[in-house]
Amino acid sequence: MVRHPLRRSLLLALLFGAFLPSIAFGAEGSAHADPIGAVVLYLAVILAAAKLGGDLAVRIGQPAVLGELVFGVLLGNLGLLGFSGFEPIKTDASIDMLSRLGVLVLLFEVGLESTVAQMLEVGVTSFFVATLGVVAPFALGWLFGAWILPGASPYVHAFLGATLTATSVGITARVLQDLKESQSPEARIILGAAVIDDVLGLVILAVVTGILGAADRGGSMSYGEIGIVFGKALVFLVGSLVIGAKLSRRLFPIASRLRARGVLLALGLAFCFLFAWIAGLLGLAPIVGAFAAGLVLEDMHFRDFTTRGESTLEHLLQPISSFLVPIFFVLMGMRTNLGAFAQPGVPLLAAALTVAAIVGKQACSLGVGKGVDRLSIGIGMIPRGEVGLIFASIGQSLTVGGKPVIDGAVFSAVVAMVIVTTMVTPPALKWSLSRRAAKAPKPPIPDAH
């Protein structure tokens, strides 16, 4: 009998691997039957891999998202061992669409976990930390990209810089909770700056995407046009927060009178998808709208629902996100080509992006005053996690001159950066905070007399 939890998880993973040939055979057979047959089989593979990978990651002290991504990488590269049964999953349109919905739900959740009031409370310090944490990685990503990929267009270099800007607030928040440091001054600055980081990163993404769109149409953008895109992103974010907050205050109390089941969840998702659609209509990435929708909605808007015993919107979203979000991470892992690292320059690019991602966030410490552990703040801003992957996946869908901005080799290098920055943060942050605690002055021992 397998008693050790980690051994039991490994045994389940081995059993899952033993059934891979039969799963692939089933996928081939279902291709000639009802189209839903192949999709549901692909979903079974993805969800099983996500939960096994997540479990193994948590057991070794890593975020579950890392296990989902790594298991996706393993499944997607079985072709190197002569097994190609899962290759159709990478290009399946239905799976791709579900992963895109998962991204919107994920950014909606990230927005729900933060509020505009919290962003204002963290004050000037977090804003300076966030600004430095965006500018430095963007510049380093651009410079390293130009150095290692001199033949690539400047658009590629700019997009590499953009992928390094945002911080994965979810990963850092989980580590701080595990260490019982969520209320420390460092934690408040990190979490506030990470949220502002996301906003600034999304604005940069909007600008870079606009420039790439103009280049793909055979033109270019003047500084004035770039300013218009930048202003459009800011106006959308500010306008959606102001108008959306007023609308939600009136809409949700009215909706609470409806007697149908699931009204709160349906209305919350409708807000998310409507804002995402408006963002896309304005030429912005839909994830900008999903994030803004999450920021708009606060607990006070759901008071009429929760006072009568219903769950909060965050709690209601969990089953949906548990289904959709892992599809995105596993699929991104499967699209990572380990064979690309045999190409000249790809390992060096992965290493350079990782260094830029880590060193760039250390510039955050320059925005912190005395009395706060600067090293811990810099380390807490390192993980890129889901945000870096989302930026890279958008880069794969954008083209300039008929070629994707982020090709398979560059995407694989970005995924390697995401994996490393996600892995190093939990132990490094734990070490840094324990070092700070050790240096703190100890209270004097009371005199026995």
C-alpha cells in the first residue's frame, strides 16, 4: 500500500501515463464520429494532467499553476519520444476557445481580488515601486531581445519587453499567506504595486498591440497616434471604473429581486464579457476589459445577495475557473516546443529573459523608503506566472508581414522564463523575510529583580 502522499501522486501520474496510448487511440477514433467526442476526450486529458501536475507542485512547495504548466510541457513534447497522439490538442479550435475564455475569467478573478480603494490606500510608494518594476524589465527585455535576436524586427523586441512588465499577484499573495506575512508593510507594498503593475502592463500591451496592428497593415504609428492609443487605454480603464461602479451599484440591487437561480454569477460574468467586448471594440486586448470589470465589482454591490445567504461572486466563480483556467495553462505548456532549445540562440534567449525578469524587478527597491526590507519587495515582484503567458500567447496571435510576432522558439523561451521566475520566488521570498525577521531588534528581557 502506498502511504506517502507524494508517492501516491507519482503513482497516479505513472498510471495516467500508462493510459496515454489508449487515450490517443480513442482520440483518433472519435475524429470520425460526433465532433464533440474528440473535444471531451481532450478535456479529460487536460483536466487530469492539470490536477495531477497541480497536486505534485503543491506537495513540493510550488504554486499549482506551475505543475499545470509543466505537465502541459511534458504532454506536448511526447512527440520527441515518438508519441504524437496529443498533437491535435494544440490546434483544436474548441480547446483554444475554451482557453481564451479561461484567460478572461482569470483576469476577472484577479480584478475581483483587488479594489480601487485598495489601490489608492497603498499610496505613492506602491506607485513608484510599480512604475520602476514596469520600466526596468521593459527596457531590459527590449535590449536583450535586440542583442540576441538582431535579425528580428524591433516589434519583436518591444513585445519581449512587454511580456516582462507585469507581476503575477496571485502567486506572490499565496506565498505571503503561507508565510503569514500578508499584513506586513512589505506585503502591502508588494500586493498594491503588483496590482498597479498589472494596470500599467495592460496599458503597455495596448500600445504595443496598436503599433503592431498598424505595422501589419503596412503602415506605422506616429508619436501622436501612439499617444492616442495610450490615452484610449487610460480613458477606458478610468471610464470603466467610474461608469461601471455607478452602474453596478444600481444594477445589482435590482437584479437581486429576480427569483431565478444563479443571478449573481450570471450578472457578474455578463459584466466581465461586456467589458471585454468593449475593450476589443476599442482596439484593446479583451483581458483589459475583464480585469477592469473585476476592479469595478466590490462586495458592497452584492450585499443584497449575501445577506440572504447566497455565496459571494468570488466563491461562485471558483468552479468555473477550476474548469477553464487550467485549460489555458496546460495548452500553453503543450505549445512549448522543447526541441526549439536545440536551435542556436534559444537557450541564451531564455536565460537572458530570465535574468532581465529577475534583475528588472529589483529596480522596485529604489522606490521604497527606509524602514522597509527592499530585497523582499524586489523578490516579491519577480514571478510572471499567468500574466507573462497571456502576453506571450497574444504575441503568437499577432502578425507583422504575415509572420507571428512571437514564433514557437521565442514562445518556448518565454515559457522557460515564466517557469523559472515562478519557481524561485517562494523559497527566495521565504529566505528574505526570515532574514529580515532575524535582523529585527528583539524585545529586552525583563529584569527578574
